[in-house]
Amino acid sequence: MREGLIPTILGTGVTATGIALKGMAMKRSDLKNNDMMPMVAAGIIGFGLAHVLLGTIDLVEENR
């Protein structure tokens, strides 16, 4: 298995989960200023995108 493929796939799944949570949080009409769900979803999205980026870097470097 190619190095970097697992972090890339993991990051894609985590990013998709974060986007789904963000969508669920935005559908709720009773959001309050102290609701943590949109911030948690944004953190999960960032964490997933970081994994995708680092995994992609590993994949590109392996091809050199």
C-alpha cells in the first residue's frame, strides 16, 4: 500500500463527517450564540483537511 494513502482516505472521511455535522447544525433553527456544534464541526473539517493535505504530500513525495 502506498505511503500517504491511509491518511488521505481517513482525512476524506473525517472531512465528510464534519461537513455532515455542519449541515445538521445549520438546519436547526433554534441556534443560540453559545451553541458549540458549529465550532466543533469546523474543527473536525479542519482536522480532516489537514490529514488530506499531509497524506497528499506523502503521495506526491513518494512518486519522486
